Amino acid sequence: MNPTVFAMRRPVTTLMLVVALISGGALAYDRMRVDIFPSLNVPKIYVFLDYIGMSPDQMEGFIVNQLELYFQYVDGIQDINTRNIQQVALCELSFFPGTDMGQAMAQVVAMSDRAMSWMPKGTLPPMIMRMDAGSVPVGYLVFESEKTSLGAMGDLAQNIIRPLVQKFVPGTVAISPFGPNMRSIVINVDPQKLLDYNLTPRHVIDALAAGNTIIPAGNIYVKDSMPVVSNNATVVDIQRLGDIPLRMERNVYLRDIATIQDDTDITYGYALVNGKKSVYLPIIKKDTGSTLTVVADVRKSMQLFRDAVPKDVSVNFEFDESPTVVAAVESVATEGMIGAGLTGLMILLFLRDWRSVLVVVANIPLALLGSLFGLWVTGNTINIMSLGGMALAIGILVDESTVTVENVHVQMQRTENIASAVLHGSLITAVPRLLALLCILSVFIPAFIMGDPLRSLFMPLTLGVGFAMISSYLLSSTFVPIMCVALLKHKGHGEEGRGLFDRIVEGYRKVVSRFVGLRRLVVPIYLGACGLVIWLLGVQIGNELFP
């Protein structure tokens, strides 16, 4: 049955379907994840290795080469990219879309362990992390203090705050803090005193190794019990290292030739936040995490983070990215209100009927709710691209109901009652509206045949436009006719002043007639101008994935 006929015969059923659409859209908005970017479906695993003192070519030859050899046996691997700098190497493993990343991670770990047996002695096991293009920083926990050193703040961020983030802020990726240098116990030896006591740096190193060793605690056998007995082989107070003897026969101790400090290693860099030397811990959400949820959890846990550090260390959440998403959501709502207002103004100007304005404007939020519901059902999120699709659709989805309402006014001049005018107006415009819908949707067909990551990036935009336009067409064929019958008043011939509209149409007809008469001249000029613009400007536009 024709949807317009069905709606006009069963208005209550149609209205219940509209109520279901409103409920489904509201539920989708409440349940959908809110994000900055959609999931780009570019699965990657990063393998981080370091070896103190090695040059980039040594990292490549002794360490990375072994890893790359074994990683070729990992299933689903597409590409291996490696970056080597002094004492650090980073292997980026890219996988084909659809790869079982749990299995891939297990194989990468197994192959890394296998490659370790061929690496130089002292090589540390690699750090292996799963990352995705959608895993982006949503903000930074910034640590500042006038008293506590950068190394100590880095130690707090690494060992105290990061575990709390993992516990109280689900949906984040664990990552080390930036800005601090490695915390170290620095022993500054006086060269002159070494000469005075006839010692060498090797004597100091050997004495430290012998005087501060890790020896496990043991048990002593006492009647009916076996208590644990600790030893004093490892110092608790670092100043006790000064009691380590260097020469027993002369009573020379480490404190006699060196100073001991709880400090950082050689400073090779630091982070500047708001012009101050600081330490910051990036809050990176997982690909499956929601930006707004992660930020809300961070802000909820801020007092817990501050209580876990000394009073002189301030912890603040800076560079919050969630306002970008919130602004995008608000901009779609603003765009909808502006579009509804301008559309209503045009209808009021040409048709001079405020009831028609209500009918058309009511179609906009319903179509957007339909788009939200469709995105939710297809597993998409509220992100910049899907919101951009809905914002783009607002400008064209009003055409469906506007054309229907305008044609209903035309049919009022030819029929005796409002129901007949609505039915005839809807049926006459059904096929042209469907053709317009299909033409618009066909523009977005290339998104379905793109390869990742472009397909994953543009699919939410395509679906946002598509679901909004389909919802608008169905509403214009069902809901709009019912609203027209309920709200509009029948106006016969001569009852409605259309002088302004008629004069505009007559002027437009004359302009078109002149251009059609000169079509053999107009068409070549138009095509030549298009080709010239493409040739002069098109080749100068840059190419990037993101603006």
C-alpha cells in the first residue's frame, strides 16, 4: 500500500510509529559513545625497545633486525615500520583490517621473546602496546611543584598516579609520563680524594656492588614457628651508602670521597607547560572508549589524584579535548534551529501560512532522531564525522517536507477539501522526491568502496546523511500529510494572495528562456570555465588525511 494512503487511513498507527522514532532516537543519543573521531579500523601494535648507549645503527643491526625477522611469522601483518634513534627503537606493526588482534598480540609477544635470545647481553625485554588511530589524547595530567624535583614528580606520575588512572578511568591506554628524567641515586666522586687515597673509580663500583646487594629474607627454625628474618644487605636510607667501606685497613668509606643524592640522571630534556618546567601524563583513550566518559571520569577522580601526592605538588587536568565534541553536538543543534528558522521564514514569506511553517519545521528534529537511531543500530558513534553528516543533511532534508507542503497549497486551488488536496499533493510529489533522495544518496556511494582508513572515516558521515534523508522522505510521505490535514485550512482559488511568488516565478521563467535560447553558446562557455578553474586551482590544492 502507498505509505501516504496508509498514513491517512491509519493516522493513530502512524503517530505511534513517530513516537517510537522519537523514543528510539532519544535512546540512541543516551547510549551511543561520544567521540572525536570514528574508529578508523587501522589496527597497530607498537614494540618499544631501549639499550643504554647504543647508536641508531647499532640499535638497527643488533636489536631491530632480529625483531623484524621474527615478526614476519605473525599472522595478518601488513607492514613493519621501524624508527631508530640513539638507544631507542620503535617498531610499528600494521595489520590487515579484520585481523584477530588478540591472537596477533599473543604472537607478537611470543616472537619478541624468541628474538631476545639473539640479542646482546643486557637487552631489556620490549614494551608492547596495542594502539589504534582512534587512540588519541583527550587531555593531560600536569604536575607542577616549586620544591619537588622533576625526577621525583615523574616517579609519582609513573608509580602512583598512573595505576590510579588505570583503576578509576577505564577506557584509557597506559603510557609513561613526559618531562622527567630517570630518577637515580647520584654519587658524585671527588677525583682529588680518589688520588689521595690511591683509589680508582673501579674500586667505588666494586664496593657499591658488594655493599648494597639484594639478598632474600630467610626463615629461622624456632620451636613451633618459622619466623621470617630480614637482612640489612640493602639500604633503606640512601645516605647509609656512605658507610660502605672502600679500604678496610685505612678505614676509608664512601662518604669520605663522594656525596650521595636522590636525584635524576643527566638532564636530556624536559616539558614546558604554560612556560614552566613540568611533568605531564597523557590521558589517551582507547579506540573503544568515549571521550566524554573518559574526561568525566578523570575530573571525578582529580581529588583522589591530588591526595595521593605531596601537598606541594599540584595536579591539574589541562588541554581538555572534550569541549571539541560538545561544541560539535551543540553546533548541530544550532544548525538545526537556524535551518528550521530560515525555512520557516521562507515558507511564511511565500505561502503566508504559519501552520505550514509548523508542519515543515517539525520534520527536522524527527529526521535527525531517525539518523541517530540508524547510526546506533549500525554500531557507529557520535563523532565529528557523523555530526558533520547530520549538519550537512539539515540543509537538504527540509526540501522533502517543503515540496510536499507547497504542492498541497497548489492542490487546494483544484480540490474541494483539504484531505483531497493533501493526498493529491503528496502522490504527485512522491516520485520526484524519491528521485531527489536517490540522487543525493548516490553521491555518497564511493564511501562504501573506499579502503580503510578512508572508508572508516567517511562511513559515519555517509550514514548520517543517508539515514537523515531516508527518515525525511518517509516522514514527508506519512507524518507530513497527517499534520497537513490536522493543521492546514482549505483555501480555494483566490483566497490566498500569491502575487510576490507569481512575480518571482515569472521573472525566473524569462531568465531561463533566454539561457535556453543561447544554449549553443552557454554550454561551451560553462564547460570551458569549469575546466579552467580545475586546471588553475585544482592542481594547487594540497593532499592530507585531516585538515
